[in-house]
Amino acid sequence: MGLSRLDVLYRRLLLTKLFIQGWGKPEDLKRIFEFRKIIGDRERCKDLVPKDYPVYIDKTDDQVDCQIHDGFFISPLEHLVPGILPPEAVKARFQFIVPKKWQRNRPVCIHLAGTGDHFFWRRRTLMARPMIKETGMASLLLENPYYGYRKPKDQLRSSLKNVSDLFVMGGALILESAVLLHWLEGEGYWPLGMTGISMGGYMASLAVTNWPKPIPLIPCLSWSTASSVFTTGVLSKAINWRELEKQYAVNSVYEEEIIQLLEYCGADSFKMGQDLVKNSPGSLGSLEHLLGLAGDEGTSVGQYSRAGGEAEAGRGLLIGGDPGEGRAGARLDQLFLSVNSSGRSLDSLPRSLHAHNTLHAKNTGSGKGCRPSLQRESLSFMKGVMDECTHMANFSVPVDPSVIIVVQAKEDAYIPRSGVLSLQEIWPGCEIRYLNGGHISAYLFKQNLFRPSTMPSTDSSRNIPTSTSHGSI
């Protein structure tokens, strides 16, 4: 399946950069990784958020069709990892939109915000109010940290300043979702479910891994890890790689200490590459062969998916690779930068050629003082830290995956699915549905198709069909 041209064009039109200040403070990354070990295990963190955690409603607005309650609470992350949130994000804000008249039970769906979805207007207009009209279901809209009322004053729009900010956002939303689920249960609302589009779908997935009961989940336009989003998807073009490479080269703590804290070692992890290189003398040759396949327009998605794990893993030259293997290293750069769901390159060849030329310069004695594998190491480090904090395989499996429906766009260039574990491998029994088109077209023009999936039946505790078919919508 090819990539959506609209996705690629839309990203090119946006000039904002991500992670302009770099990786984040090394001490913050260390604290986040240690906390991830706790929230990644549902049993270890089941008592982190008390059932009676204080939640406040400070405003109610009567509308013709609904009541809109504005509320807030202090993010539990501020108590558990003090100072990790920016001051503006400590107070979690939400909007609770309820029908004037309930039909039978009192069902509520929590909606988490996608990238760029500040405040509540978009979710309230496109999802919450139509859902009240069509099914009588209430919606609770939680404001993401770093967005809307919770956006740091020096942050430009939705552009997170540090890589670590994304991990802080995820940890906060897991705990804040638990606060709201406990509160809704205590207030007698039932059944409960969660959803979100793009990043919102991903964050909702993280939250559900932590909830100790079966709960319907519909993540739309998201997948199993954010690592591919920021290393091989079109968003990788928006990253300030120059600053990330500079910090990685100057501060040895990333390579010498933080890498030692990374634990994710699934079949698609960057750690597997280290074993591959150690144990397979022919691994470099096989990777060069894979590179040839990646550039072959005749390669099918299935072929590339089977090879993707090896391709991603083979980047195990990644940290501290032998600079003498310049040709293979440059080919690995090219392979890593070109992975996408169609097998065609998202990044231009000159970047890989530059890596090759830099390696060649060192091998011939020129370019003294430069670090030839820096680009490859920075990309690999990005994959490592992203997988550590965002890969669903690094979190508990939801209590009942059969009440999960994943909605995907077939030609999504923002969320590459090749070379990473699928959600069905991680959550056996969940259902995958496919939309025609790409990420942007689905987000802009197919919100009405997300709503029926998000509306569980209110006469059953299971709420969502349990079919595991792969139908298209």
C-alpha cells in the first residue's frame, strides 16, 4: 500500500519544528524511565491513584441539548514525580458534556486530544455533541499536558520543546485518565470507554493498559509505538535533528548512562540489532540485501513487514558501531531513513550519501574531530528511548482486548506500521478496521466514521463487537 500524498504535502506546508531544545534534561529522562517501569506494570501501580482522588467542578453551562461542566484536579504525576511537569500543566483541566436526558444507562466516553487539539472546541463540536444527539452518550474531554490551558508559556503552539516532554505527557495522561475513570464510576456513570484520534488514540491506549477492568477502547489513527512516527514517518522531517545530534555528541551521559536504562527488547527493538551483529557474521550482507528490497517498487507490504523486524534490528551497529564499516553503516542509514509502509524512501538519498562520505573521510584520515556515525547513533537513540516509553509491548496487556477496535488509515504516512510489532501481536483478540486514504484525509473528512465505532451499546457490559475481522470502512 502506498503513502498518502496529502499526508506528505500537508507536512511540507508546516514549518514548525519539534524538539527544538533537544532530548530534555538527562536527569529527567532517568526519572521518567524509572517511573515507566512502574506504570508499565498494572499490578505495581494499581494503588497509585486512590479511588477518591479529589476532582472539582468549577463551572456549569446549560445548553439546549446538554450541560457542559468544566472541572479540574491536580495531576497525580506531580505527587509521584515532583517537578517533572511544567508549572502550567500541574492542574489537569477537563470538560464534561452530558445530555439533558439519559436514554437508559449513563454511558461516558473519555476523549484524549490529538496533536494540535488545544482546548475543547474541536472534540466538543465534532465528537461529543453529535454523540449526544445520535446516542445520548456523554463525553469527557481531558486537556493534554503541554496543550491549551496547560501549555508552557514559552512553547510555540503544539511543538514540544524536548523529546522528554512527550514521555511526561504520556505518564501524566495515564494517571489522569485513572483519576477520571474512578471519579465517573464513583458518580454512577456506566458503561465507560476511551477513545482518541492520532496521538489521542495512542494516549488512550496507554491509559487502558493501566486500568484494572475490561474497558472499551477505540484508538483511531494510532499504532503500537511512537518510535516509527518520529524516525520513519513524515513527522521525522519536522524534528530538529541537528540539535539532537549535537547534544548526543557533546553529553556522554546519553550513551554511557541512559542507554543502560532502556529495557524494551522485543523483536522490533533496537537492542535486537546488537545481538544480530554479534551472532550473525553475515548480517551486514543480509541488511544490504534488504536495502535493495526497500528500494524495489515491486516489494509488497507483506514482504517488507517480514523483513522490517530484521531491518530495524540490524541497526544494532547503532551505538558504538565500528566506524571502519563505513559502507555498511551508510547503507544502514539509508535503510533506516527509508522505511515506510510502501517500501519507498521518505528521506532523500543525499542524507545517506552524506553519512557515507563522512565515514569515508574518517577512514582516509580527513575530517579529524568529526563523529562519522553520529546521525545513525542519534536516530537509533531516538528509537530506543521512544520504544522504552511508548511501545505497547512495554506495558501491560489490557484486561480484555476483545473490546478494543483499532481504526487505521491504509495509506497513513504519519503512522508507519512496517518494521514494528502490530497491535494484534501485542493484544491478541483486538479488532483492526481500515479506512481508505491517509492520516490527514481521515482526520479532516472522516470523523463521522469514528463516532459509530466510539458508541458502545449500552445494554451490555461488553459494549463492543468482539469480531476480529479486518474489514475496511
